[in-house]
Amino acid sequence: MNTMLTSGWAHPAKAALRVALMGAACFAAIAPLEDRAVSAAVPARAVQAERLDDGSPEVAARVALGPGGRDIRLAGDLIEGVAARVAALLAANPGVERIHLTSDGGLVDEAVALGALVAERRLATYVPDACASACTLVFVRGRTRYLATGAQLGFHAPYELAPDGRIETVDPAAERAAYLAAGLASDFVTRTLSVAPADIWIPEPSRLREAGVVTEMVGSDRFPDSTLDADPSPQAARAEVLRNLPILSGLDPGAVDAIATWYREGYLAGRTVAQALAGLRERTSAALRQRLRVVDDASIRTLGRLVLANRAEAETCHALAQGDLVALDEALRRVRAGAPGLASLLARRSSDMQVVSPGDDTPSRAASLVHRAAQPACAKPIAALRRALARSRPGAAGSLRAILLGDPPTTIASAALP
């Protein structure tokens, strides 16, 4: 019977690009708590794999060579055969320096074998998002062990599945030896192996550093993006783009596809997370600008009044000054719970427009009296907005388009490929 370390957790999604944990669809999302085991779902993936006799294959981790032959990307379950696949990839690619790990665990024997390969080749290990249970046995064997800011490591005791599917705890001697051999503090190892199999412990980064688990915390600009490691298909890239920038759902599908293609090509070429996010936002802002340039005049005047009403908000000011429509949308939606931001304007057609009375083109008295002293970065654009809205309708719309939808004053240089 195989000893297992498979977690029942799903890492809370990061604010930027996210990694989908294979096999974690039915797991409860949980947050890290220091020095406490966090209750999680029973390791449903492992139980399901043993219980079902319908011939459904287990889903092994995807293992792929990263750009330039310097990284191996592993995402998914550590089932039988994964270590052999990594060994073959290493044998064919002597320039590999790091292995990216995104996994909620699997078989202990498989993890130990994979960890031995990592140690033998003196590879660095890197967790861009989440590594739990048996995955940590691989991570700690790294010559240098990197954890991305916001990423998490999860620990609990090993277990076996009885013939009837019950989870049975086992002697953790092998896991204890592996952790101690990697240089982890003995009290940390004891704490780790005291966590019940159906629970998960997610230590704070400071605790991980103190115990010798993590060598270095790294930012999103350090290593290639791992967001599509589990599925690098065009469909997955499109879904990831829409998940991170839902405002795109209001644009033409062709525009979304073009942005998703740019993102996927950058992933394959080795663009970092920071570069990917900056580029996605820049391209989305440009697509929004192009779309809003052709909406009716009433929608443009509505946008002008929205911005003017919230002109003193720091985020609105910065977005307006930079010509960043993504940030402007986010700022407008944060001002009031449930506010649609730019989405409602993208969906409007000329036939949907209400007749605007002559007085509607000027900002309301309430808006003009709120926060008279606009922030310095906003002073000139806000003054221009006020003058534009005071003009007659055709003239107002033309001026507002120039102010709100002109090309941004700067280009995000980090969006370029390295």
C-alpha cells in the first residue's frame, strides 16, 4: 500500500496571475494561520483515486521544460512515474538549474525519488504559488529554495488508505528523516508531522525562513511566469486573461484572443509574472481605449461625469494622469460597492441611450463641490474635464474623447520580452 501525502487545500488566488491546482477543484479554500492546523477537506483526490473502479485514469503532474532549458515546470499530482519523467528530462537537458513546483501532493515514494534527483543535480526549487504535502519533500531538497511572495507551503502527516477507503495514519519516520536531512529545524519537523492527515498547516514566511525551509523570498519579477504550467493551451491562456481582467469580457472576442495570444507567447518565451501583468494591463487599456472611441457621445459624457465625480480619489487621479483605463475602471468600481465601472459603457448601444437634457452635460453641484482641491497629478486633466462638460454636446464629446481616450503619456517598458 502506498503512503500518501496529498493535501485537501486550494491556495487562495493571488491578486495577479494565478495557478490552478490540478485535482483541487473539490477542495475548500483556506487561509494561512501561524502555529495552528487549519481544517481542510478530507484528501478527496487520493480517496477518489482508490475508490473509483470506473477506469478513470489518475491525473499525473504535467512536466515540461521551460524556456532556454534552464527550468523544469511541474504542476499537478505526484503519482507513480512522475519522478521517472523528470529524470528523463534532466538527462536530456543538462542546463536545467531550477524546478518549479505547483502541487498539492501525492505519493511519498514518488516525492522522495524526485527529491533525490533534485539533490543529485543540485537544482534550486521554486514555488510560485502553492506546494503542499508530499510536494514539500521535493522542495526542501533544493540547493536554494525560493518561495514567491504570496505563495504558500502546506504540511501534514502522511497516511495510507485502508481497503474500505478510510484514512490511516502511518509512522512518519521516513518523512522526518527527509526533512531533517534537508536541514530543517527539529522542532519545525515535529510540529509538521503532528498535523492530522485531514488538516493542513501553512506556516508564515518568517517561520519558514527561521526553520531553514525557505532560503529566499522572491518577487514576481525574478523567474519566468508559471501560471500556465498546468495547462499552456490557448484556451487556458484566454481563461486566465479573462479571470485576471474581467473587463475584457465586454470587448470583441477577437481583441480578447489577441491579448491572450500575446500572453501565451510570452509565457512560452519566459516572460516574468511582473512583465506579463504589466503587458496585459497595457494591452487591455489600449483595447478599452479603442472600443470607447467608437461609443456614442452620451456614453462619453457619462464617463466624463463619472471621473469628475470621483476626481479626488487617489487611484482615479493616477489612472487619469497615466491614461490607464484598466486602473480607471478598478478605481471607479471601488468607489461604491456594486458600481459597474466601465463595463456598463462597453455594453451600451446608441439605441440604449436616454435623451440627455441640456443641463445634463454640466457636472452636478454636488460633484463640483466635493473635494475642490484636486490632487496635483489630476489638476490639469480635471480642469479640462470640467471645461469640456460645460460645452455643448457635440463639442463636449469631442473634447472628452481627447482627454480620456488619448494615447497614454508613457509606455510600460517592462511589458517587453526579456
